Amino acid sequence: MAGLLAKIGRGTFRHRWATLLAWLMILIAVASISVIVSKPESTQFTVPGTQSQQAMDLLEQRFPPPRAPPRKWSSPPRRGRP
């Protein structure tokens, strides 16, 4: 086993630039594949059939989210000196 590892070490040292280039190509390929295959993250988490999920569904039915954000009322700006 030591002889095989010595041969691999000598070969990678002799061809260090080719080894470096090969590792960079592998790194770029793995990164590209992971970007292509990955799915966008989701903040939604549901477990169908559980009591807590049924409660959340019931709350969403009875209390729908607001359609527009609440307005902030303010007085008109003063004219003249404060």
C-alpha cells in the first residue's frame, strides 16, 4: 500500500499543474451541478394530518391575512414658525 501511495505522490508532484487544473475543473463542475440541481428555499413547512396543521388551516380560514397594510395617519405639516 505504501508503494502505491508513493507512486501517486510522485506522479502528482511531477504533474502538479495538471493535478491542480484537474482539481479546479472538478470543483467547478461540482459547484455548477449543485447550483443547477438545487431548489429555492421555502419558508413554508406543513405536515398534513397533524392537529397543529389542522389548527393552522382553520385559523387561516377564519382570519384571512389583511389585504393592505394599515395606514399611518399624520397631521398636515405646519406653516410658518414652529
